[in-house]
Amino acid sequence: MKTFIVTIAAIILLMVFPMQNVQDIVNSHKIERFDEIVYSACQKARTDGRFTPTNISQMKSSILSEFPDISEDEIIIDVTTSMKYKRFEFDSREAINYKIGIPIKKIVNLGKFLGIKDEDNRFNYIMEGYVLSEAVE
């Protein structure tokens, strides 16, 4: 009986590793999908010369539909909304800056079992950079 109890305890402890591998794959998929949404919005902003309110709302709705565990208040969006025009040589005035992020809420699977609080078992994934405007004056 003692061997049986030890074996069951060992199996339960060893299940943490494959379950964490699955959680890593899920988080990787979330990040890849978020990257696709932001890339699409950035390319639209590039052709429009800025992030338009329509572009921002479409990006928000795409994020909210793809990630049902995220509320609109948790989305970080800091983008250039003023018009930028293309120059015929590189100029920083044509850069459309963006900083867009979402929370990834479950980093460690079985976090409660391991004593990790829900507030500590999350991070904000932020994409930050710039694209050059293609809008001509």
C-alpha cells in the first residue's frame, strides 16, 4: 500500500511537466495570433498614413473576438493618430509609432497547485515599434 501511495504521488508531481508543455504551446499560439492581428493593423496604418479610429476599433474587436478572456480595458494601445506622409528619403517624421499589448494570463499551468497567485501568473505581451508611412502628400 505504501508503494502504491508513493507511486500515485510521483505520477501527480510528474504530470506538471507535460501539462506545462501544453500551456506553453497555448501561450505561443496566442502570441502568434496577436502578432498577426497587430501586423495587419500596422500595414493598414502604413497605407493610411496613421492609425485611424476605424483601424483601432477593428484591431480591438479582432483582439476581443480572438481572446475571450481579455476585456477591452486590459488592451494596451498607444499609437500615432496624426497624419504622417512619405518623404522621398528617410525622415523620422514619416514614422508611425505603435505600442500595443495584451495580458497573457496563465503562464504556469497548475499555478495554484504550486503556490503561485493569479496576479503573479501573468504578464503583458507588448509589441512596440514603427512603420514608415506610404501616404503621399
